Amino acid sequence: AIGYSFNAGRSRSSWQGFSLRWWTIDEDSLWRDEALRQAMVQSIKLAGVTMLIAVPIGVAFAIGIDRWRGRVASTANFVMLFSFVVPEIIVGVALLLSFLFLLQNAVRLGTTAQLLGLVSRQISYAVIIVRARLLSIGKEYEEAGMDLGATPTDSVRRVLLPLLYPAIFASAAVVFADAIDDFIVVRYLSGPATSEPLAVKIY
């Protein structure tokens, strides 16, 4: 699909030469059509802000689940895994009904509601990816840092987080990619036309 967006013709099966007509040249191309351009900016804004919010929360949550013991940790872990099992359309409808009836004075449909919906769904990706990395690292490095005089907080900040950087970057990429092409949650939580991302506009 990406390659054929640079095709000179309308065919999606035969190459007819390189062209930027669908991006900039034609009157109804992505960057010349005001509605499409606004939808693209909205998609990038939603995905970027979702990534900036969901990944730090997910990393903190993953470290917390890894440190906790007992029912609280197992319940939190179940909630994280449960979000993968629940169909996205159920999440979208549940969020829509919550914002319309329970939180009608606090959250209006549009960008804010879309961000809340995306963040609540995307945190799970960061938790699972970072938690998998945590399980492979073990606690020996943090303990070694504390043996050398670091406080527990410094040990997490200076030892654990640098070891988690690959997982943090991977979770950021996954969250951004999944948020930018999300359709169901952002469609249900769309407000005015300016809050419609590209997926909704294409639909």
C-alpha cells in the first residue's frame, strides 16, 4: 500500500511510474486537501501523545507488577492481559457510554476522549513488552548497584532503566503504530469533524 501510494496511475496492482500526485500534486491529494491534511495531523497528534503518556505509565506499571507480590500483582497482571482478550468494539462502546452518561460533564467527545481511550488500551502493550524484558534481566544488576552504594531509587534510575531502553523503545514503536491506525476506539469517541483522524476520514 505504501509503495503504490507513489504510483502514477490509479492501479493498485500494476506499476505505472513514480509520482507524488497522491501526496502533493493533485488537487485532492493528501497535503493539498484541507480535510485530509487535518485528519493526518490529528492522527499523528493522537498517536504521538498516546505514546508519550502510555509508555511511561506502562513502564512504571510493569516495574510495579514485577516488584509486587500477592493478589494485587496477580489482579493487575490479569487486567493487563484481559485488555487483549476483550474485542476492541466492546472497549469502544463501553468508553462511549461512560463518557456520554457517567462522565458527561468531565469529558467531551473529541480529542480528549480519544486520547483517554487510546491510552487506556495502549498501556497494556508497554506493560507486557517491558515486563518480558524485566523477567530476562533479573534483579542481580539492581542489587549490585545497591551493593555499590546506590539507593533503591538510584539503582532503578541508573541501572534498571538503561537496561530497559530496548524494551521501552520497542513498546513506544508498537504503541505509536497501533494508535495511528486505530479505527474503532477513535471512531466511537470522535466529536466534531476536526477530531476525526485519517482512518475515520478514509472510512
